[in-house]
Amino acid sequence: MKGKPMQQVVFALAVASMVLLSSPCTGQTFSPSGQNAFSLPISNITRENRRAHVIGNSFFNKNWVASPASASARDGLGPLFLARSCSACHLRDGRGVPPTDQQDSPALLFRLSIPGKGPQGETVPDPVYGGQLASLAIPGEEPEGTMTIRYTEVPGEFVDGSIYSLRIPTYRFAPSGKFGPPDPALLIGPRIASAVFGLGLLEAVPEDLILSHADPDDDDHDGISGRANRVWNPESKRREVGRFGWKANQADIRQQTAAAFLGDIGITSSIHPQEDLTEAQRQFLAGLHFDPEPELDDKTLGRVVRYLQTLAPPARRRVSDPEVLRGEQLFRAANCTACHLPELQTAADVPGLPELAGQTIQPYTDLLLHDMGPGLADNRPDFEASGSEWRTPPLWGIGLTEVVNGHTNFLHDGRARNLEEAILWHGGEAQSSRDYFAALNAEERIALFSFVNSL
């Protein structure tokens, strides 16, 4: 276009695409409910942050390439990796889908570790394959291996006689012939990619507010004993409350983003300046040249972080529908709100992001760890989280998953094929809520689903 640089055109289009809701009390949400429902910036975003959001979006979506390359701002891929871009796992900023018999998917990754803890309480990576399986490699190199999934169907019955079936996954690691066998005590933790909207608002929730909802010793004797994970922040050099990741093993979005660039794409940064390779792997890759400088500069990392901090959660739908209101009553009666807290408040002051300050948000999470019982346990601890504890996942936007991402797979490994299965897998602290749900009749279950899908 003559007379206007392309970057300004993209910037202008991004601004024009925003639709502001009238209510400011829902976490700066937007009304669109189509495929882009998870990909819009917060409605009150400043000009400076909007520019960083647009540029960060481009780095979130573009494929990285192996070094050296003419596109020097986007090279450094690998040598071992899982995906070539952030959006390969977080399609349209939404929830990943697990692989099927017909199609592979990088959105289901596998954490690897062995029993024990490192000096900062972190998991101990496998001595040969490290902390995460890399199923891809740059040309001329060999991936670490593959993970196969086998599902076993287990039938069940609601109190009203309706039939359901849950599938139990079994994972088998097939290492490549290049690096050798893993440790015999290898622990495997499957993790599906979560939606990334609303993260800035969750990051802005004060730590003391999160801790105020914790009850690690169940002092009120309600069977719910949420607790915070304490994780190591490599930049601040101290333990902090974890709030991101399936086991709340990341303290903030910057840490989460840098860790994902390293583990998923093989991109180093100032936070993680070394390639994610074990000593055993370095011996096999000795012929490669590794740039001593971080492949992701701090400015670019900051823009990707700002993009994630300013993605808006979608607005609720059908809020006055009688069936939705009936479902909300059942949701509360089942005590689901004990962990999926309907409301949280952001801090009065959010440095660099004043648009996130003083917000009442409705994410339906407490950001705490809860023991979900042996059925969902992967038996792999992470910092202070046990093998059966999981962070309460936010429910906002969950009803748009099928529209945006084309599936309804839920839970940490995508084993649940719909909301019904996801609820039926709840155990441990959520056992009584699960049993309440199982005792509902078909009409009541539909009403409850209508409410959850309205979030």
C-alpha cells in the first residue's frame, strides 16, 4: 500500500478489529464468539502496549528456522525440538488437541524426569533425554524418540441408569537408536497445551489473595485443602508462588514463556542461555555450532510476554438463559466453586500494565494445587506439587473450545472427550462434587453443561 508502511497497516487492522463491551467488570473481555474469540487484546489496552502486542503476536505465530538463516531474527530452532512455533501448540491462542490415530500433534508434550529433587526443589531430568521429549530435530539430526498412546475404555453408569465410558491412557516411550535407553526409573508427565488468553489478569492477582484461599491442612474440615506450589524463579533467585502450568510450576508469564521457547522450540534466552541438551546428547551433537549469545533477545521476549499479558478472555454468553441459571445453581450445589472460584481481583497497581489494575475477573480458578486422586495422577512431582496434585484450571472461555479449536478434549492430557468425562474423572478432593454430578438426572446434567459452556 502506497504511503503507509506494512507494519502500520497491520497495526491499524488490529486496532480496528477490537470490539469493546460495555461492562468493565469482567476482566476486560470481548464479545466475539467465533474462531478468533481467544485472540483479541484487552479492550482498554494502551497504545504502547498495543504495539508490543501486535509485534509479539507475529513472533508467537511465525515458524522459527534452523541457524544459520537469512531470517536471522527468527532462527535458532532446535537442534532438538517439539514445535516450530508457539501457535503450533496453542492454535488461535486456544487449547491443544492430543494426537489421534490419523494425525500427530505437538500440543501434547511429555515431561521427563527421574525420582528426586534438584538444588532448588525442581524435578531431576532424565540423564539421557533431559526434562522433555523432543520428537523433532533439525535436518541431519535424529529426534529423541516417539511416545505412543493406547486407550482402554472403562464403562460406567450414572445413578439414573445412563451409560458413559472413560478412557484410560497408557504411554510408551520408544527412544531413538542414537542416544540409548533412558533411566529405568523414568517418570513421564503428559501435558496438553492450555489456552493462553487472560494470563495477564491472572498474573495480576496479588499473591496474598491467592494464599488467602489456601487451606493446606483442611482446617475447616470441608475436604478441600488447596495449597500453593512454591517454585524457583531463576531471575529473582528466590522461591515464589507458582500460578501457571498444569502443576503451577511457573511463577510468571515471562518464566513460562522462556521455558517454552527453550523446551518446545529449542530457542535460548537470557533466562535459559544454554541449549536444552544433556551431556550425553552434547557428545552426539559435538559437530554443531552453538551460538554463545541468546537466540531470543530480551526485547523480542518482552514483546511476546506482553502479547500474552494482554490477550483478553472472551465474554460470557447466555447469562440470563433460565437453563444456564439453573446450571449455575447446580454448579454451586455440587461445591465446584470451592476450587473453581467464580471471582478474583487484580492488584490496585500493575507496573507497566495499568489497564490490568483493579479488575474483578471471573476465571473460575483459585490458582492452587488440589489432590485429584489416583485416577488422574501421573505420579510425577513438580517442585512441591505431588504426583496427584493439579492446579485448578480456569474455566473461562471453555465453552468456545470447539468453535476455536475444533475439539472438546479436556484435562491435563486431553483424555476427556467432553465435559461429562472431565467431571467424571474428578477424584480426591473433588470426589464429593463428582458424586453429586453422577447423581443428577439427564436434564440436570444438561443444565450444568449449559452453565459451564456459558463461561
